Amino acid sequence: MTSLSVETLAAGVVEPITSAGNGQLGIAVLAGIAVIVLLITKFKLHAFLALTIGSLALGAFAGAPLDKAITSFSTGLGNTVAGVGVLIALGAILGKLLADSGGADQIVDTILAKASGRAMPWAMVLIASIIGLPLFFEVGIVLLIPVVLLVAKRGNYSLMRIGVPALAGLSVMHGLIPPHPGPLVAIDAIGANLGVTLGLGVLVAIPTVIIAGPLFSKYAARWVDIQAPEKMIPTRPSEDLERRPGFGATVATVLLPVVLMLAKAGVDIVVNDPENAVQRVTDVIGSPLIALLAAVLVGLFTLGRAAGFTKDRLSSTVEKSLAPIAGVLMIVGAGGGFKQTLIDVGVGQMILDFSKNWAIPTLLLAWLIAVAIRLATGSATVATISAAGLVAPLAADMSTSHAALLVLAVGAGSLFFSHVNDAGFWLVKEYFGMDVGQTIKTWSVMETILSVVALGFVLLLSLVL
């Protein structure tokens, strides 16, 4: 949803599709979210179907005509996929090129060759943060786990001392930094500036990941002192390649879209003149679509061709990268449909009315809503999408920087206390050979630290911006 439509809603120009009062709307919201939570947790229904059914249930509970509820959901789904679908696809292509070409392994091996002893946890954070930029969280885990296990085994390190920093680096990217799906959808829903959000996200992410990664890993290693399980050390992708891309070219390719988007944000702030030639150029090359497309095109040469890929192999790599994201796209789209239904039945205006009498800061409210949905559904993406839709109207009168901080508050809340209803919880548990209690002591606590610390820095920034 664009900032224009949020402002229009806040001004009361858009007529809701139901005449329900605030009390009924409040019950409808709780009922709609409850349906989604129940379908995902109790009946193990796919999040796409749960969000679709939950959106229709929301409309029904709010007393909206079914045809209008369907239209709202379809409009929201279409607008969301149109806004972020191509970006998710481009990110998936770049991530697949990075993995299959051996570029990710090149980054890992180069950094590890220069790190040892006490520097190793910090090296793992750096590796995970760089690799985590273009990769989905689950893909990043699968890619990094062999490295974590090998480093822990060969260096005789505690698995938690090495693993927790790597997981923290991946997770903070997933929750706070575009072009990951959650932050992208939140930016779209709230109408925030992507470049400013990216810049502030990096500013929040750095101290947050230091605290939740290398510093917390000291305690995690004491609580859960385990060694790398032999059976879980798989073959690395690049072991079958004759050559790999260079370290400098690989890092430059991964960071290219970030640099372009940050350059656009910087020029927008410094120049602030839409007619200025420099700003017009950076507005184009720094747009997410062009920035990611440029990185993919560059990556075909700096990653794919550098690894000796033929044209057919490159084509196959691109094709294989798109199939796994179908589920992500549909979940994100359905989340957009749910968000639009919330807005169209008048929930946005209801929250505006209620929040006038609340003493709770808007950023803290956004975080709490995301935390509640995260704990209930287990999905960071669902929590981000739903919470962003609920708090979007509150951004109507916010400055550019505070709208970006609202996105980050939602993203921070979406990371809170991963537990047994989160697929990531089981992924970490199985790869590291831990039991449920050990996973809670390490992974779940780390996620909670990420969430709380990130919120703290977001609130601090809100005081000075």
C-alpha cells in the first residue's frame, strides 16, 4: 500500500466497506487473526490458505458484503505481488548464483583464513551478514551450516560459540534489512522510504547483532556445551567446481544493490530537488528493481561465468532459483490481501481513533503487535505483514525517518522468541543436534535478544531523528 492511500484513509476520505462500529471491528480483527493462528498451528494449513480464509473471515465478522471482502483481498494480493514480487524473484536469483557458483564459499574461506581464536565468532557474524543480504533465511541456514560445523570441528570450538553468531547475522538481515520479503512488504504497507529504511536498518542491525551474536554466544556455549554432530556435515556446493569467483568480485556483487539504494537515499536527503539531474539518475539506479536487476546481471558474469558456467548452466540456475519462492510469493501476496481487507473494513481508522487515547508510543505498539502475531503463528513474515497492515495508518503524519523506524519496529517484533511453531526452530535444532530445551536456551533466547535490543535502538533513534 502506498503512502498516498494511507494518508487518504487517515483523512477519512475512503469509505469503509462495512458500517460496523469500533467494537465490532475490534472483535472482527481478533477473530480474523485467531482463524489464521488456529489454521496454521492446529490444522497445519499452509500460511497462504490460512491468510486467505482469515481475510474472508475478517470481512464476514466485520459485516462486510462477501463480494466486497473478496475484492479487497484480491486487490491487496495483486498490489503486494506487483510491488515486491519481482524484487523477491531477483533476490532469489542472486542468492542462487551466489550459492551455486561457489561465491558464498569463497567469502567464507577468505574470511576464515584471516580469522582464528577469539576472532572466529566475529568472523562468523561477518560471513552470515554478507551472505544473508540476498538470501532467504532458510537458504542461508542450509548454506552456512556446513561452514559452522566444519569450523567448530576443525578448530575444536564449542558449536554454540560459532553457530549463534552466524544465526544472529542471518536472522537480523531477515527481520530488518530489505530486500528480504518481510521488510519489503512492511515498507510497501507503511509507505516508508526504502533507502532510508535500509540505512537505519543497517545502523540498528550492527550493534544488535554484536550483542545477540558474539557476546551472547559466550553464555550460550556455557549453557549448551555440545560438539558438531558428524552426520550433519554435508558436502559444500563448490567442491564439485573447477574454479570459483574471486572474493572481491563476489562481495562487490552482493553489496551492489545495497550501495545503489543507499546512494539514492543519500542524494535524496542532501539534494532534495526532484528536478536535479543527479537526483533523477540516482532515483532510477537506486530504485529496488533496477538495483537488484543490476546486481543479477552483473552476477551472471562475476559469479556465473567466473565459475565456468555455460549459457545453459546459467539459464538452468536462474530457472531453479524461481521454483522454491512460489510459496513465499503466495504467502506475501495473501498477507497483502489480509492487510487490504483490514484497511477496507475500517480497522485503520479504528486504530487511529483508539491510539489517540493511548499513552503507549506508536513504535512500541507496532513491536507488541508483531510480537503477539509472531508468538501465535511462528512466522516472522506473517507477523511483519499483519502488523504492518494494522499500524500503517499511524504512519500518515510521520516524518520519513520515523516511518522507516516504524518498519524496523515491526521487523524487530517479528523476530521475538522463535519456538516450536516456527520452522526455523526445528531447522536449527536438527542441524545442530540439540534437543528442544537446548534449542530454546540458545536459538529462542538469541531471537528474543535480537528483537528486544533492536527495539531499544529503534526507540533511541526516534529520540534524535
